[in-house]
Amino acid sequence: MRYQDAGLHTNGYTLARKILFDTLGLSVQDQIDGLKGTLGEELLKIHRCYAPGILPLLKSE
């Protein structure tokens, strides 16, 4: 998987939902220029999760 194919990062979903659905009034069926699928399909793409790299560091403190 290439970095640009990773979709949103885990900490970006709350803000993305607020902006896309609450502020802009979009729905999961909407098409947005520049995206390959519907908004819902794009939000379901695999995302980058930092927990596996961060949790060991937090446990070592």
C-alpha cells in the first residue's frame, strides 16, 4: 500500500465527519471531485493507525 492510498489517518475521522456531514451537509452517497468513489466508500478505505508504534512507547514510561 502506498502512503497516498492510506486514506484518512485515525485522528482525522472525527473532524472529517463534522466538516463533511454537519458543516457541509453531505451524505455518504455524495460524489466529490477528485475522489474515486462516493464519500462513504472513501471513508471506509484502510487508514493509517499509529497505535502499534505508540503503545509500546507509552508502556515503557
